[in-house]
Amino acid sequence: MRMEKLTKFNRGQSSKIFKSVVETGDPVVVTQHNAAMVVILTAEEYMQLTQKTIQVELPICEKSLED
């Protein structure tokens, strides 16, 4: 997964980044101040991710709400 700085989008490089995602299928993480802000992925990959069922296990709280 490739990382790109947000400033590239402000400098007119967005079309190159979008094109590379479509051509390679590899997602791109856009960062600002060294923190991930957004992930760019293909429409096909997005559809696959949204179709999957995710099972989440939550820990059981042993404390009573009355305490």
C-alpha cells in the first residue's frame, strides 16, 4: 500500500494518483502531518469490502450499572 501526502492533491497531482490506483489496483493512503486521513481504492474493491459480513466480538462488562 502506497502512501501519498495530501499536499500532492493541492498541487494538481490527484489525477495521476487516481489513475495509478485504477491501473494497479493498489490502494493509496493519503496522509496529512504523518497521519492517515483517507484511503483511495478502486470501486470494485470497495464493493467487495462492503459485501463482506464482519463478525465483531464485544467484551462483556462484568460490572453492574448500579455500582
